Amino acid sequence: MLNLGLGLQASILGLRAESESFSVQAIGAVMAIYYVGFIIGSLKIPRLVDKVGHIRTFSVMASLASASVLLHAVWISPWSWALFRGITGFCLVGMSLVVESWLNEKARNEERGAVLSIYMMVLLGSTAMGQLLLTVASTDGYFLFVVVSVLLSLALLPLALSTRPTPVHVPTKRMRFGALMEQSPVGVIGALASGCMSGSFWTLGAVFAKRIGLAPEAIGVFMFCLVVGGLFSTWPIGRLSDRMDRRFVLIIQAALILLISVAMHWPGVENSSWIYPLAFLAGGAVLPVYAVSVALVNDQLKHGEFVPASATLLLVYGIGATLGPLLASTSMNFLGPTGLFSLTAVVALCVGLYAAYRLTIRAPLPSEELSAFIPTPRTTAAAYALHPDAEEDTAEEEATHNNPSTDKL
């Protein structure tokens, strides 16, 4: 319910901002504030959950997010929308943290990898389906805003009515950025680049589609193809990364992104049916970059470091996702709609070159030392505690939670 609604909301806002004559740079700035709220929520929400509990936190966040969606349709200006988008990003972290803590608490050790994989499929699948709701009504009225608000409100019902015990803890520890960069510099840069490219797609993809002249119903299909591409490609790319140096897989992804971005600039492509397969391929190449980066970092970690390292990696992704819409909107302002893919081309080129350089510095790990690839969401650190490699992290976190005198350094 959450991702069905929030996936739809991002596209609605981009299209409505276009109709309200926001400049493309204003649209990029407004949409980027969502990730500022996301970063703040990642830092503050765990303490709120510990203080007031999971169900209360989810209830407050769902109600606040539902209200902020409707307020977009009441006060229409870049300044008010930036505030509402920041609130939405903050609330998403709170709601996701509660859901993922619950999954982590209830999943048995032998099924944690399967639970995480299914959860990832639900996130991307529901986000993709949300794009198709763009065809239901015009973004110029209130109807779609009401639909999003209703979906967020309905998401509250299963947890509010639950009689099961709430989780006992949420992960709060983070690895220092310098230590993480020393462990896996390519993984960190990959996460930053993933945030930059994915954040641009989520926030400005619908604006790109509208500016190249796609009809309203075709915009929903375009965004659907973009998300579904990532859904279908994540497992094959992940399995490939289990069989070779993951840095080389990132180089392959970067090359594909570069080629697809060049194809998006091809004269006349926006008026042909090729735009939809290209969107599918673009999503398929870009969206798994983060999961491969997480796996690359995990290969270099010691036991007990996975959740703290992933929590820091998530903040790196958030920083990239904040910068991405700002840079992409500036590029679109100067180069036109295809400036969105000009940015992805530049970012992909930088990642590919850096990964190639690092191949000459550090030898690949032996295959028996590699962790198995499991797709990971970009939501909260609680999701990473579901990863089979995080069992020691979870046990240590529980001990810390149950014994407040434990050293938390």
C-alpha cells in the first residue's frame, strides 16, 4: 500500500508541477527535498520508535504522510511542496522501519534471505503498479491525490489491528564513513552514483516523458517500464556478480547505462515505440546498481559489520538521491528533456572508469570468500538485518538494547 501510493505520488507531483508552470530546476529542487527528509528520518526515527513504540510511530507517520499528500493539492507553490515532500520522505522512513523491524523479528533464520527477496519484489512491483494509476485520471485535479492519501491511510489498518507482540529493537549503529570507504571505495561510489541516477529517474522521469510529448496514459506506461526493468534485471545481474568480480559487473552496468543514455538522444526516438523498451532497459541497468554495490561492500566486511555498514551506505545513497534531481534538472534546463539521460551518462562513465581503475589497485577476492547476492531495498537499516549475513549484527544489537550500559562506540 505504501509503495503503491508513494510511487504514484512522485509521478503525480512532477506532472502537476509541469502543469503549474514550475521551472524544471524548481521541480528538481522540490523533489530532492524528499531525500533530505529521508536522510533526517534515517537519523532520528529509530529513537522515536524506541521511545513511543512501533505501532504508534507507524500510525503517526501514516497519518502525517496522508495529510501531506492532500495538502499538495491545496497549497500549490514550490516552497510549500518542498516542505510537504520533506515530510513525506521523513514519514516513509518511519513506516518502512516499523514494517522491516517486524519482518526481521518474525523471520526464521533459514528463511531470512527468501523473506528479504520477496520483500524487495513487493516494493518494486507495487511501485511499478502505482505508475499505471496515472492513467485513471488527470493530474490537474484532486482525484489522484485522494487516491494516494487513501492508500497511505489503508496501509495503517493491518498494523493498527495487529495483536502480535511488537519487535524488541531497531538497528541504530552505523559504521564511520572513512572506515567504510577504506573497506570498499567502489561500493561506496556505486551507492552514491545509484542514488544520483535512481533519484533522478524517480523524480523527473515523468517530467521527461511529458516534455518529449507522451500522452498522459503513455507516461504511466513509460514509468511502469522503467520500474519493471529493475524488477526483472536485479536477480540476473546479482547472479552474474556472484560469478565474477562485482567491480567488473558495475563496469558492464555502467557501459549499458551509457549506451542506453546515448540511444535516448537519438533523433526521433521520442516519437517511436522504442521509447518503452529503452525505458525498460534503462531501469534494468540503473536500479540494480545499488544492490550490487551493497554486495560488493559486504564482500569486504568482517563478521558483525554488515548492518552498521549498510546503514551508512543507505545515507550515502540518500545524499546521491538528493544531488541527482538537482543536477538532472539543471541539465534538462540547458539541454532539454534528454538532459536527464545526459546526467546518467556522465555518472555512469565516472563509475565505470573508477571501477576499472580500482581493478588495477586491488586483486579480486577468491570466489569462496564472496557472499551470496541477495537484493536489498533502499529503505532503512532494519531491512539489512534480514540479510542472512547479518545474524551476528542482530544478536549484538539485541544485547545492546537489553543492556543500556553496553558500550555503543
